[in-house]
Amino acid sequence: MKTTTPAITRLGILGAGTMGSGIAVGAALAGIETLLVDIEAGRLEAALAEAERFYARGVEKGRLAEADAQAARARLKTAASPEVFADRELIVEAVFEDFDLKAKVFAELSRIAARLAERSAILATNTSCLRVGDLAAHVAAPGRFLGLHYFSPAQVNPLVEVVRGAETAAATVAAALAFLEATGKTPLLCKDSYGFAVNRFFCPYTNEAARLVDEGLGTTAQVDRVAQAALGVAAGPFLVQNLIKPRINLHAIRNLAPLGPFYEPADFLVRTGDAGESFEIGEDPGPRLEADARIAERLQGATFLPVLQALDEEIASPADIDRGARLALKFGEPPCALMDRLGREAVESRVAPLCRRYGLALPRSLERVGRLLS
């Protein structure tokens, strides 16, 4: 007898920061009854104000009917206590990227999720780098727990990484996939690992940009310009970090520390992120052929190496990694396609110096370069 996955129509989100509010704004617009919770009233007020601006812009630009905007506003509610989550079918945690804080949150949400209904709510973490399996140890029903990593701005960015922990039930994944489809998102299924599929290479790429400045090989503006040509990105690593905030990117990179010294944050990023500042992007000195070539090879190598490592670990397929790079990060030529175009010899020439510098073996997947996407 064929069974169907119950539709998720009531969503709870804990944390009204940038990510939590973005998820809420998009879900409400997609027809989901959304309840956004935060203990800070100011964050809830800011989230509602952002929702109003987002829906109003949609109407103004003709992308959204006024009636649909009004309906979305009515579906988005706020509260100060997670106790109101008792009737939710899916609860997404979107608090600060700190393991101890998230562990404490899930111990509390596990209690609330045990509803009077026959089954508890699905719990999900929006972590960008922490292992879902490690957080699952703090969840009462790990079979109904998984990672749903949205990308900023969550109200419009289509990609969501779906991370299945060792104990996550197949039915939980199926329900999450159906929910994402219903809310217009594109899922990327990936294995549970630090950084998952996308941040596994995005964080080292931005970190290498900071190392280049540390070593005096280029300015922030120069690195941004070269990155656009070398990787086909719409915006360079420093401009992107200023948009997402260096402090947040630094924290994500620090969460990749278990992967080894290649992932340790650069001094320039540490200074800027810990100070809560943005990168200064001044005048571009203009093309410098030799310096630009070195910068391009370093940025490419720092992107290719973690992608090849992720392929060795079967985190995701080459096609899915490239799909994530295109959708979430706007890479015009995503890493696996670029490696195939450059060829094995050129890719190894970029990756091998990093492997020697950090005492790493060449990834086995290097052998597949040239036919990664075939």
C-alpha cells in the first residue's frame, strides 16, 4: 500500500536574525503559516519591517499582487517564547553559529516538539558548517532531525542544503524535500560533514583571499577583480564577505578547524572579523600580469582542493557541487566545470603547492579531472 508524506503547512523558526527572518519571509509568501520566535523584541520588529519592505517591493515591481502580499503578511506571526511551537510540524533553528548554544536550544525544542499528536515535529538546524550528527546527540528524537542550510538572502536564494544525519529517518528527509518543493526551493542533498558541500569550498576560497593580502601578493580590490576573471564570480571574495559580514564568515571558517590547518583562518580575516569591521576595498592598482596570475592560481587552488577532498569523501556529486556554486554563490563557471576545462595537469599545478604547504596528500579525485561532469 502506497503511503504519502504529510504536507508541512505550519512552520516555526527560532531566531529572528538575518537568516531566520529571511526564511520566515519566504515561507509565508509561499503559503506556509509561519511563526517566528526570538527573545529580543527588537529583532522581531526588524523582521516584520523587513517583511513589509520585501512584500511592498514585490508589489511595486509587479512581481507580486497586493492580495498575495496581504496574505503573506497575515501568515507571518511572531512570538517571544518557543512554547508556541507546540503545534508546528517543522521547527527550524536559526540561532548564532555556536555549537553549545545550538545544543542547548535543541534540548529545549525536543521537549516542545513532543506534541499531543501521534508524532513529534521535525526539527531542523540551519547550521552552515557544524555536523548535524554532533547536534543530533542533543535531540530527543534524532530520527526526526536533519540539517536545512538556507543561503542568504534566504527569502530569494533558491538553494537549501539538505543534510541527513546518521539517524535521520528517510521519511524525515522526504517530508523536508516536499516542504522545500512547496516553498520554491532547490534542495541539494549532501553527506553530513563540516561545511557540507558549498561552504566546504567557499570558506577556504574567501580565506585564501585574506592570506594573499597577508602575504602582500595583492590588495583587496585587486584580489576581487582577479577572482571575477579566475572563477567567474559575480563579486569578489572581499565584497561578498562585506555583504555577509566578515565576523560571520570568520566564525564559519573557525567551525571548519577539525578539517586541518589548511582551513585555519588567515590573520587579516581574524583581525577584521574579531573587530566586527568590514574589509576596506580601495582603488584597484590595475592589471599586473605576473601578480594577477599568481593570485588567480592561488584562488583556484584553494577552491579546487576542498572540492576534490569533498568528492573523495562523497559529500556530494560534482554536478550537485556545481549546482550549489551557481545557485547559492553565483559562480559563472563553477569549480568542477572549471577543473574539467583546465585539465588534470593544470589543476594539479594549483593544488599540489597547497598540499605540500599543509602536509596533505593529493586528493584521489584528481584522477577524475577532465571527466568530473561526464
